[in-house]
Amino acid sequence: MEFNKEYMPKHIAIIMDGNRRWARAQGKPASFGHKEGAKTLERIVRYANKIGLKHITVYAFSTENWKRAEEEVKALMMLLQNYLDEYAKRADTENIKVKILGDITQLSEGMQKSIKKCMERTKDNTGITFNIALNYGGRNELIRAIKNIALQVKENKLDIKDISEEIVSDNLYTKNQPDPDLLIRTSGELRLSNFLPWQLVYSEFLFIDKNWPDFEEEDLDKAIIEYQKRIRKFGAN
């Protein structure tokens, strides 16, 4: 697929919706859909790295997802941990840097160990930065940033008048990364679901009807081409 290399998005965010719906349509349990979704994710990240994208952020597990059935949550957490353990080596081989966005202190010790090991192993890679939002909530991220900034003010490390958009951005999980140029949400849902509320304020949105396990490299191509057709004004006339 031929892209306008001068107008490639630097950062794409994806809400990978529809795993459970996809599984139900086939008479399978939710865990089956999540496993197939994980396979799709690895394939898409590998392709994104191949075509030169610099950052990709996916919504893997939100702070609200704890409300789901206990059995499904346990299965999903086990899948995510196994995924990180197995993926770390492949990501390293493919020059992919893995970062986790979210409050990992609420996760199991085993999961925290897997996260730290995967991030440490891939931290020096220079290909695409693969952000996995895990136990992530956008409002929680903003509260965390506000507390960090307030502490800096309290400790006289920062003057209130110097608080700016840049200061806020520097206290988010995505510090030193550009905001997403494009948000893709699969399965036809038309909402953000508490995902990157600060970072997405000027992103282009694209909602796709197909469920995440059916998402293919061609769909990413089409999304990029659609992005390149749009004119981003950032509030200007």
C-alpha cells in the first residue's frame, strides 16, 4: 500500500472492541475471543512497525473492566500475563519497545513482574513504541497527574504560574510521546470509554464496524489513507 510518507500519522491509538461479541457469534466463550484478539494485536503491531509508524497505543484492560464477571477477568489477566511473557522475546527480536500505561500497583505480583521484565528487555529498542493500556483509566491518569503536580508545588519544585499544558503532559503515562494523530475503534461503538481524554483532544477519530479479531493489515492501511484525506486545523480556520 502506498502512503504519503510526509503525512504519516506518528501515533495511532486503538480501542480493540468486539472480542467478546466475536466469540459469542461463534458460540465460543469470551476467553476465546480475547485469545484471537491477542493474535490480531501482535500481527497489527508487527505490521505497524514494518510500515514505519512510531507509536501505537492499545486499550487492553480498563479500570472499569474489573466489574466484569470474575471468571472472565481472571482468564483475561492470565492471558495478558502469558502474552507479555511470551511476547517480550519476539518484540525484542523485532526491535519493538513495549511500555505499559496504567496503575500496575493494583495488579498481581506475577503480572507486575512480567510487565517490568518485558519493559526492561525492550527499553532500548528503536522501532515502534507499543503502549499497552493496562488497568488504565483516563480520569485516574489525570488525577494522578494533578497529585504529582500538586506535590511538586508543595515541595517548591514548581511554581503554580508555571503550570502549563506541557507540564500536565509531562506527568501523564505518555510522557515524551506525541499525542495520537488517529484513534481507531472497532465493533461500531461510538465512544471513548475513558481512554486518553487529555491526549485525544485533537485526534482524528475513525469508527469501524468489524470486531477486533477480524481487523486486518488492510484495515490499518485504509485507516491511514482516510487519515491522510483529512485536514487537521487544530482549532484554526
